[in-house]
Amino acid sequence: MFKRNLLSVYILLSLITGCSISYNTYDFEDSPQIKIPDYSNSNSWAVLPNNLPNEISIFKNDTNEKKADVFFIYPTLIDAKNQKEWNSDIWNKEIRKDVIERPVKYQASAWLDSGNLYVPFYRQAHIRVFNEKFQEDGKKALDLAYSDIREAFIYYLENFNNNKPFIIASHSQGTVHAKKLISEFIDGKELQDKLIAAYLIGIKVTEDDFLNLKPMISADEVGGFVSWNSYKFNKFPRNYENWYKGGVTTNPITWDNSKKTNKKSHKGILYRDLNIFPNNINIKLIDGIVWSSVPDVPGNFFLKMIRSYHFADINLFWVDIKENAKLRVNQWFKKNN
């Protein structure tokens, strides 16, 4: 997945650092209408527990009945400069395939053994919404995308959840929507008691984003959230002050207050060839960023050339996340039984 995402990384960097990218786009109101998802229909879900895509079923090691759920919101995938639409058409075969073959396969799979996995297709917003130049229409596109996530979550609660505890997991644009979802439905609400953990990855999340949810600072803590953004050692984003500084920065290897962690503690990267590379990276935490050493993987020449490891926020710590999510689920049931 590393090499495949380099173009997206450069586009993302250009957007968040203020570099100009020229887009030929519609005014939001002039965008073609996209058929709204119907979450009572399985075709509106990328993943349901009883309908796992082949691309992800290979990761299913625990076949026992799950007592918890995972609701995963995937990141931005549409980034073409020549795409005039503001939101993705989830009925487009290529877009659906891309969702399965990238974030579902390489990201959501980390939570597969910790709970029943639910991943809704949603009309994600184009990556240009993160460029201040498109702030007005960008907000409308993000609101449309969130409206799908909101409806999917409501349908999930009313038809699938059956009072089970759950994990919220997300990356990048997905985390933008997850923060809003948590604020509307979970933070300070009755549903907060059912939240095992929120993994809010790839976008700045501050302690003030929620009234009641707090950052978790131990590996088996439950009821709060974790968050991080990954960068190469000793490199800073050009727009560090606005986009990263002040964000909650979890250690995604030890899950505690450790500011440095060496390779021996690292459980493993999931690489694009689906091989696991354990004991692979050293990390250091600074304000808003997890600095990572260059992964020791095939073809890492490309990883030496770039600053941002945003595209690998989950892949770098895939096994660490997998084991931690299972630990938190078990801990939730210990506390609540």
C-alpha cells in the first residue's frame, strides 16, 4: 500500500501546506446528484459481519462469535484534479472496488478480530475540501458526506447493534466525520457507556474536541480515544502549527505516556504484499506528531524521499492496533460484567 499511495500523499501535502493546485470544479449546487445510500440494503455497505469481502476475510483469525462491534469510517480516496464533482458516487464500480482494495483491506482489517465489522459506503468528499480556497463549497461537501455516515450509524444502532459495546475507528476524512458523530451521539450521552474506544487517526484531535471523552493513556483503558499523525523522523509539515500542533498524540506501540519506543516493542507493519514486518520502526512523540524511522521494507527508497507517512498511519502499526483493540474489548467486558 505504501508505494501505491505516494501520489495521494503529495496531493494531500500540497493541500494542507497551502501550495496551489488548480482544480476545474462545479459550484457545489451544480454538481450532479448522486443516488443516496440505503443502509437497509447490503449494497450500501462495504463490509457487514455476515458479508465479508474476500479481500478482508483472509485476515479473520478468530471465528468465535463477537460480543462487540466496530464501526469504521474510511479516508479520502478521490483526489483527481480533473474530477469536477464534490462527492464520490458510491455506485461507481471503480470507486467501490477502491474502497475494498485500499482502506478496507489495509486499514479496517486491523479491527476484524476485535468485533463485528461494519463499514458503510458513503459519498466521501473530494480531497480539495481540505484546501482553504474551497472552504465554502468544501464544507457543503463534507456535510453531505457526514449525512451518509450519520444515517449509516443510526441504521446500525437500530438494526445491528443489539446493545453491544462498540469501537469507532477512522482515518483522515473518516476522522473528521467520526469526531462529529461522537459529538452528536456519544459524548456525554447514554451511548457513551457502550463505547469501548475510539481510534481517531490521521487528523488533528484535541482534548477540547469533546466534553466528556478523554484521551486514553494506558493500553487497557476503555471509554476514551486515541489519535496520532505519522511523519518521518525530524521532519515537520510546512503547516505544522495549524494542522498538527496541539493534537492528542498517542503512542501507538505502548499506548502509554512513553515518548520514545524502539523496534523491539513494535509488533508489526502490514505491507502492501500483505506480509507482516515486526520489530521494524523506532518512534518518537512530539507535539501533534508521531515521528517514525524509515520502515525497513522492500522498496523503502520511496519512503526515504517523503516527509509524511499519513497514508501509512494505520499500516505502520497494524499489528499493534489489532492486539490493542482486542485487549480493550476484553477489558471492557471485565469492567462491565
